[in-house]
Amino acid sequence: DAGVIQSPRHEVTEMGQEVTLRCKPISGHDYLFWYRQTMMRGLELLIYFNNNVPIDDSGMPEDRFSAKMPNASFSTLKIQPSEPRDSAVYFCASSLAGQGYEQYFGPGTRLTVT
Amino acid sequence: GDSVTQMEGPVTLSEEAFLTINCTYTATGYPSLFWYVQYPGEGLQLLLKATKADDKGSNKGFEATYRKETTSFHLEKGSVQVSDSAVYFCALSPYNFNKFYFGSGTKLNVKP
């Protein structure tokens, strides 16, 4: 399997612009997670889905952030409008359902908002 | 609530030294425990895991034992290499629940 695929790998945008990050989970996985990693705050869970349905979005920082999973093989994380403090590495991860199954992480998208 | 606490870094060792990174957890029931490693510019990769008390996870010379009596899952390696330089994350997954709780990460620097 190709693993979790994220695009783009790097994104540089100006403050106020819309940013869309994309993720393709591993085929057959039931869960999909979006994380954000910064030096100051470490690794934060933003939102996760089970069978394409959002289960917990309590980690989404503000209404500027939204995530969708229209089908089992694709998810997006959108920031509109973007701000410099959104600069971070965003990871997508997927896993099978059940006790003891690990999460598989994608390579991440490094977002820089100027 | 569920949480993981791991020792702060950075940890700096010479090649071939013994490594211990401490990890303790708080959880109800019987969580699964994991160690992930993150190399510069990459995503997190599973290093090892243990799903029940007294289980020992091992991989690439690293080991960790699930100790329920001390709520710990310390990572050890007998002889580190420069290539082990990375950030290591301890994590738990509560019983029957796929959400993970990650520690803050410990950066390991290994000098030649």
C-alpha cells in the first residue's frame, strides 16, 4: 500500500487567503485524524472521522477551520481566512477500528502563512 | 481524563550509550500503549506497541514493557546509534476507542 498521502507537501500563502489541505487515507481504514504540530503547542488533534462521519471536532481552533470527508478515500482540511498563527505542519493519519490498532501518519503539509 | 507524561528533552547521548525515555500514563480500564518516532521532516512512524499488561513491545533494538502497577511504558535501547537521533512520542489509546493521547515528545541527539 502507498500509505497515507497528503498534498501539498508545502504551502506558502498570504494572510487572508483560503488554504485547502488534502489527505488520502490507507484503503480499508475506518478512522481518519487531522493533527497540527507546532514547536509551541506540540502535536494537537484537530478532528477525527469514523466511516466518513465527524466524531469529535473539539480540537478545531476556530470557525475558520473546517474539515470534510466526502468519501472513504478523501478528506480535506480548509482554513478560511488563513492567519500567520496557522503556520504549522498538518498531519493526516488513518487507522483500522478496534483495540490496539496503530495510527498511520502521512508525511505532513508544512503551511506557512505570511 | 486520559493522558501521557514523558520526560522532557532534549536528551543527548554518545554513540553506544544506553537509552531510557520515561513515559507514564493515566487511563481508565486497559489502554493500548505505543511509541512513535519522528525523523526530521517526516511524519510519525510506529516504533513499537503493547496492548495488555506485562506485554513487551520491541523493534530495531528498542524495547518497552507495559507496567500496569506503575502505569509506565519506558522506552529503552542498549546501544544507541547516530541514526536514532529523532523525536520520540509515547501515546495511549483507551480501551475500545481509537482516539490517541500523545505525550509532548522527547528529542534524542546521539553524538558520534
